[in-house]
Amino acid sequence: MNMESTYPTHICWALVLAAILNLDRLALGQNAFWRPLVAGLIIGLLVGQVRLGLTLGLWVEVLWLGRPPLGGAIIPNGALALSAALVGLAGSLSFLNLPPDPQKPLAPLALGLIIPLAHYMTSIEPMTRRWGEFSHNALAKALENDLAPQIWKANLVGIGLTFSLALAFSLFGALVMALISVIALSAFPQWFWQTLVKLQFLIPILCFVYMGLYFNRSKLNRYALTTVITLILLSILSVAL
């Protein structure tokens, strides 16, 4: 497949898919497709950056692994931010007509933007919950009056609004990432990239340390340990790809 000729199409579909995956976070499904590791792999496959998607997916997954979205807790939306960053990086490489260069690692650069984007994108979640309450109220009234069309309308409105907002956020994040990466690849000096190459191995270590700060020691059970071990094995696999 000629990736250069299909990149614009892939980028457009990747933005749409990122918004669809975000629906799984609260609005529709909740099947863990919204997790960064899964989203990074799927979006990475679509834009031709599998290794980058898997690497960033692992880093972002580890960052907030110690903060599960239980009850009313809102954690940073790492999957949507990661998806937007991957789309922006793919777009910048296509625009500059450059292949990925190991001597210019884009993953640390992307992570620096993903973190604030992930926190910014949490603003989607309160809106989604309000729309969910509106949909539930409309659904209850429709059920009381046995109005089947109103039931579908109540659900589709909430899902459609969540999808549209996630699409707008992902487009914004992708444009910012594309601009930053184009400037970095075109203008940043070689010493900057050499520093990233030398320090890149520290990033997963720092992610694990950050994750550990949020674990309640009394609840650091076998599930958490096996999850961490699995992620370590997957990170080794991503390096070997």
C-alpha cells in the first residue's frame, strides 16, 4: 500500500475513529477500547505509526494506571490526547515527506504535549455526564409514555454530542501537535535530538515512578503487580519491533 498517497484519508479517518473510541469511555460501551494502549495501537495502525503508537500507548497507560476511573473520579483523557498526537505526528511527517528517524525520536516530544492535552480533554467528561443525565431523564419519560422513537432520540443526542466534542478536541490536538513537530523537525538543533536519544530510556522509568505515587499501598494487590509486569513485557516488545 502506498502510504504517501493515502495519508490524508488515513488522517481524516483516524480523527473520526479517535472520537468513536472516546465514546467507549462513558457514552457508549465501556469495553476498554478507550484505554491508551488499545487506542495507541489502533490509531498507530491507521496512520502507519504502529511502533510510535504502541510506545506512547504504553507510556500514557502507565502514567495514570494508579488512578482508576472509579465512581465520580475523572482521570486525564490520555487515549484521546494520544490519538490526536499520533494524527498530528503522522500529518507532519507526511507534510515534510520524511520517514521516522531514530535519531530524531518523536515519542518524548509527543508525550510532552499529550500530558497537558490529556488534562485539558477531561472537560469532555463532565459534559458527557450532564448529557447522560439529560438522556436518562428523556429516556425515563419516553418509557413511561411508551414512545419508542423518543427512546432512540434521547440516546442518539447524548452520543452525537459527545462524539462531536471529542472530534473537535482531537482535531485541535492534532493541529497543535502537527505544528510543533513540523517546527521541531525543521528547526531544532541536532544537540536537542541527541539529548532526547540519550535520555529516552528514562521516560518509562519516570512513568512507573509517577504511577507508584498514586497507588494506595494497602491495595497494591496481585492484580496491580501482574498488570505492571505485563506492561513491562510489552514495553520490551515495543523496543524489539
